[in-house]
Amino acid sequence: MSEPIDPDLLAATDRLVDERRQRYLDRLRDYVRMPSVSAEDLGVAETGAYIRDVLADGGFDARLLPTAGHPAVLARRDGPPGSPHVVIYGHYDVQPAGDDALWDSPPFAPEVRGGKLFGRGTADNKGQHLAHVIATELLVELTGGLPCTVTFVLDGEEELGSPHLEPALLAVRDQLAADLVLVSDGPMDPTGRHQLVYGLRGVLAFEMSATGAARDLHSGHFGEIAPNPLWTLVHLLASMKDSDGTITIDGVNELVAPMGEAERAAMAALEPDPATVLATIGAPKLAPSPAATLGERSMARPTLTINGLHGGYDGPKIKTVLPHTAVAKCDLRLVDGQDADTVWRLVQEHVRRHAPGVRLTRHGAMHPSRTPMDTPYAAPVAHAVRAVTGREPLHVPVAGGSLPMWVFTRSLGLPALLLPFGNYDEANHAPNENLDLTCFYQGIRISAAVLLALAAEGRVRRSGTGTP
Amino acid sequence: MSEPIDPDLLAATDRLVDERRQRYLDRLRDYVRMPSVSAEDLGVAETGAYIRDVLADGGFDARLLPTAGHPAVLARRDGPPGSPHVVIYGHYDVQPAGDDALWDSPPFAPEVRGGKLFGRGTADNKGQHLAHVIATELLVELTGGLPCTVTFVLDGEEELGSPHLEPALLAVRDQLAADLVLVSDGPMDPTGRHQLVYGLRGVLAFEMSATGAARDLHSGHFGEIAPNPLWTLVHLLASMKDSDGTITIDGVNELVAPMGEAERAAMAALEPDPATVLATIGAPKLAPSPAATLGERSMARPTLTINGLHGGYDGPKIKTVLPHTAVAKCDLRLVDGQDADTVWRLVQEHVRRHAPGVRLTRHGAMHPSRTPMDTPYAAPVAHAVRAVTGREPLHVPVAGGSLPMWVFTRSLGLPALLLPFGNYDEANHAPNENLDLTCFYQGIRISAAVLLALAAEGRVRRSGTGTP
């Protein structure tokens, strides 16, 4: 067990957060009001400078970290000598707002309705990392400093897939020699429980395009004469995953690193009821799969999804045409061991072997990320959640999502945990994105408790009395 | 050999056709000027009545034959007692004009350019059956009557797939006890040679639609959990035809009636050069097929074409969506022995067995048609073509096309031959449909020669001196 967090300090942060609800809401509103749409290059530079200044005002040594694209913000404030070092990752860029007409209030004119703040970026991710920023300010105010060293890394390109984050962080890796990376992004459990996520699946998105004749032809004249790109893609796709759901791209399954004991136990504890899942998605039955459990389907195995497949006639009734082009878009979800670059090479080889004429385009990739469940800093984080909410967080061995956790775990060799603060219906990436203000205020309190608990764990570990 | 056609009569028809070019062109123009778009119910009744009156004026006992849809025109004029009876099938309905802007002159304001008459229905099929009608008028004018009994059947729904023709003709089958059915529709060979076509492939068009969840889902959350209708269709389609081109729907191949010796020889004589075919369609290679020759691909075997396949994301780059619906549209081309209704039952059973949740919709069907190549009236028809053009027609055992020849061969038990009069670039079903006027005038002369040759063959057969 971790050393208890100082109860007076916890009570003091609670009281201050309660008193300052309006002030913190205003700060979040100011931040959300600044568009920072990386995909549209809208307001990104201004917003990065803004949050850098906020951190500098909070006593951080804050600067813009240049990348080959939009800059990240890098900000460090040291705790007591020998205290743990935690990197808090978030992102200040936001998704495009999409069609304004679908929003009940303008995406960049945040509005409170029913206890939630509506606006693009409220939950994803401004509110979630702002909670951490405010928590550091509170601790400084109450104790004169931070209980441990904190480095913020705020990405300006997360919504683009963080294409330039890895080299930028590798260039400053000596400043990132941390004990733990903590990320708050995405939603909590539908029941409102917090989740502590240890691993993330990776993703590899690609497109396969096939061509036959130079133009569409009459199927009666050329039915088995001209190559049909739809048949080419159908047979190619069928060679990549069989009808029982097993991926059959040579070598891809062999890469999977099996889960450990702790992960399998945690996965089993989370096993959902299939009937409930089916009712939720409105499907008559589950997809075919050789997996024994739903947990295995979503945590232990790679998946191959056809996102879209289009070719030929798309009108009413029939047109006896033989199409001359067709395109399939797919994504592979990758689990631990399945390096995205290695899998990409295997996909290329598979396509070359089975359908040499098909053109393959890679659209984006994210390596999987894994942090062992026995990482020593998981216990204090869970302890902090319990201290603030009264409930143990769910321990999730592997989740989905597209966060660049791999940059920390794979490239920097750091343990990285995900602890989302958002409400389940945050509608990230959708119109009417929102952050429940209860979640926001609770996030501040949890963040403060986490920093205190990590410091306490660090003290225990240094004195050699704790369970590692 | 057939008895030669009276050379003086032939010369006389030639001379009259030459003298009356303008008059016949005007008649065709008048006919094309009348829209008769069965799919849009545009002018069909008026046009049917018009061509009935034309036939009545030519001495035919002509009437509208009611069907469950647009009426056909039935018109008979007897030849000498004991002379052969030939049914000439054509259709007075036309394809929709489509976008007027794609026509160089209005589709129903026919215009001559470069020796061709442009307008919807010029070649498909008004000009082709009008050539036969004019030929009968000429023979009556020159000889006082027809050399054999002629019954015109002019369909008002061919462009809809002749859905009501069979019961309508069965109801008057005693009036259709003919020796031969002759159809002129479609184009000649690209080199301008006439083709005598003995069999037509059938077609069965259908749609397969699959559903997964109630809405599109995130592939990261539900990748191997929610059923993906695109995977369902990919695996279903792959179970219907394998990657070497063999149709694998149980029972479908077993129905194929093998070609006879004469048909195989005729097919071999027509074998095209693969390199020329590839150059024409602009494809790098042929479709996979277990067939040994191009002739087999287009004449001897059924084909299964995916006309269109659509589901999921269709925008740029990638969207990690798991679609909830997908639709495939297909057509099967059927060869002799493959009754369309039997094949439809086999397709239904196959889908039920391999993908029970997939909804199957039949969009249209045409049985295959076959007339033995040794049918005794093929020789005089070929003889007539030689007499007029100086060249032997190509003898084509099986062609594509969607004519209801099966109503005559399968339902009425009559031999039926197809002898197209149209130029290869007639652009039927497309903008700027046209009929080369040389083809039109030559069609009149060939038709007259055919009727004379059939009568001569009938006399030979009756006197027992001919080769049957």
C-alpha cells in the first residue's frame, strides 16, 4: 500500500476548488474560446503561446518545442530533490468543428447548459489538461511548491496523429527522464467510474485501389474477359481475414506478444455481458471471431476493419456494368508486439503476393503502447482516485483510442498511464462536444491527489519500506 | 445449298431502294420523332398505334396485343399456301434519352450527320424493324404479295426486359406456329460484317444487402465486436466465385448444357486475338478464368459480375468507421441449360447457407436462348446476306444482349435467329444513338432477300430435293 495522502492538504484543495468554481470555469471558457484546429491551421500558434504563458505564470519553465509541424509546449517545474518526475501529456489542438449548423451553440463560443460546458475542445483535450495545470497551481499555493517534478508536454498535432512528436521529444529526451507519464484524455466508464488504462492498441490505416480496364464496360460483353477490380478486392480482402474472423495476413498474428497473467485477470474482470453489448449497438449477433471472450476481441487480438469499399454502380435497381476502378479503405488495430511499421511491411508483402496490381496507400499509423500492470506508480494513482472519489478505478489493460502513448513507452522507454477525466457522453470529435463541469472540478482534485500520492510513493520507495 | 434467289427480283428491290432513299429516310425520321420511352411511359401508346397503322397500310392484319404492361403489335400477312412462316420480332419502345445536354442534336429531333441518322431509337430498334416492314412493302409492290407468311411481333417493353411478353405470346401461340423467328437488333461486327447469331446468353440480376449494427460505429471500439456488413459481403462474394474465376455457387455449373460440335467449331472460328482485346478495353491482362479460350469465356460459360459494391466511408484519406450497411449488385450471365429461375433458386439457397442474414433481391432475369446451328432456315438467311453483301455472315453460336429470344425458343419451341442490321458504333442506350443510313438501306435489301430465300428453301423442302 502507498503512504496515505495528507488528508488536510486534500481537504484544502477540495475547499479551494469549491470556492473557485466560477473562476476555473471562466479560465476553461477563455481557453476553449481560442480555436486551435490543427487540421485547418486555425489559431494553433496563438493557442500554443497562450497555454505556454499560462504555465509560465504558474512558475513553470515553459517554452514552445518546435516540431516539423505545429509546435508542442514543454514546461517543467521541479519538485523537491529526489522526488519523482511525472510527465503530463495533453494536447492543445482540437478537432475541426465540422458543420456549425449541427451545434446547438457555436463551437468556439462555449456555453454552459445543464452543468456542462459545450464547445470544441472542452473535453478533448483542453479541460482535461487544464485540470492538471490548475492542480499544480493549487499545490504551489498551498505548499509553496510542487510535491514532485512535473513536466507538461502539450501536443499541437494530436488530432493529426502526432506525426512529428517522436523526433521532437527524442531531441529533448534528457529533459524527459521521468518516472511516469500520465495522460488524461477521453471519457470515463459509462457508469461514471474512472479508468486507469495501461495499454493502447495501435492502428494502421491504409487504402487498396484496384484498376481493370480503361473504362467501365458492359458486363454482357466483357463479364469474364476484362478484370473486375471489385472481384480483385473481394478476393484480396478475403485472403486477409477469413470468414471466422481470423486475420490471415502472413506474419501478423505471430507478432502478437501474449498478455501477462495480471493483464488477463484484469481483462476477465472487465468482461462485459454480450447481450448488453448487442443491445447497445443494435446488432443481432456479434461479428465472427475465434476469440473466446469480448475482452479478447477488443484487447488481446488485432482487428482488421473495412472502413469503406466502393466501386461500380450505386443507383437504384441494376446496371449491368463492369466497373474499372474500386477502392477499399481499411484499418488494422494492433496489439502489443505489433509494431506498425513491421505490420505495414507485412501488408505490403501480402498484397504484392496476392494482388500484385493493387495500389496500396498508407494513411496513418500509431504503434501500440503497453505499460506493465505492476508498474510501481500505478498504485498511488489508483489510491489518489479512491481518495477523491471513494471508488477504485477500473484497471483496464488495453483500450482503443489514438493517443501517441507509444512515443513515451516505445521510443522513450517510460511507463505511461491513461486516466481520463471526461464524461462518457463528451461527444469528442462530434458536434456539441462538452465537458461535464463536475468532471472538470473532480479532475483538478484528482490531479492534485495524484501528485501528492506519487510524491508519497517516491518517499516510501526511497526509504525502502514500500512494496515496489 | 438453297435454291438461288431470283436475281431479277433482287435487282429490282435494289433499284427501288436506291431511288427511294429520301422517302425511306423520311419515314424513319417520322418514326424516330415519336418518343416511345417505356421506362418513362412517354408516348408508348401513340407509337404502338402508329406502327400498327403502318403495318395495316402495308396489307397486314395488324392489331395491338394487350399485355399486363405496354401492348405489343401483332401483324400478319399470309404468303402462298404452304410457304414458310417467319415471325419478325422487334421493339418499338426505346431507352430513356438521358441527359439531353450529352446529345449533339435532340434525341427526338432526328438529324442526319455524316451519313448517319442521329436520334433515340434510330438503331435500337426502330430503324432495324422498319427495314423489314419496308421490305415487305417492296415485295408486295413487285410481286403482288409476300413470298412467305410474315408475322411481325413488335414489343412495347423490350427496354424494360419484356416482363409481360411471354404470357401475351402464349395466349396467341396458335397464330405463332412459325418456321423461324428472325430478329434484327444490335450492331454488326466491328469490320462491318453481318452476324448470324444462334444463341443468346441469359441474365439474372440481383442485389445482396447486409446489415450489421443499428448505426455506424467506431472501428477502434467495435472492430471485431459489431458485425461488419462489408466483411459479410466480401466473404459471401468470395464463396460465389473463386479467385481463379470459377463460379462456386452450388449446382450452377452442373446445369450447363455442353455445346455441340458445330457450335464449338463456330466458336473456334471466331476466337479473337487476346492482345487486340486487351488493347481495345485498355486492360493490362485478362480476368482470371479457368477457360482455355476467349470464346469459352464469352459463349460457353456463365459469368458472375459484381456491378457495384458500396458500403462505408467514401471520402478522402481515412475514417475509422465500422459501417452498418453495405450493398452488392451482381449479374450472372447464363448459358444454355441454365434456366434463370432454377439458377435464382440456387443463388437463394447459397446465400441462405453462407450468409443467412443477407437480404437478396431479384432485379431482372432473362433465360438463355439456343437455336441449333443446323436449323434448316439458317442456310437461306446466310445465302440472302451473301447475295446482298457478297460476304458470308459470321456464324455466332452464342452472343450477349438482352433480347427475349427465350420466349420464342424456350416457351414457344421455335428456332430463332438474330441478324443485326446496325452499325458497330450505333451507340444504343447511349447519347447520340445513330443508324448508319447505308446499314438501313442494306437492311431493307437483306430483309427482302431473306424472305425470298426462305420461300425458296420452303419450296425445295416441300419438293424434297434440298439438303434439310
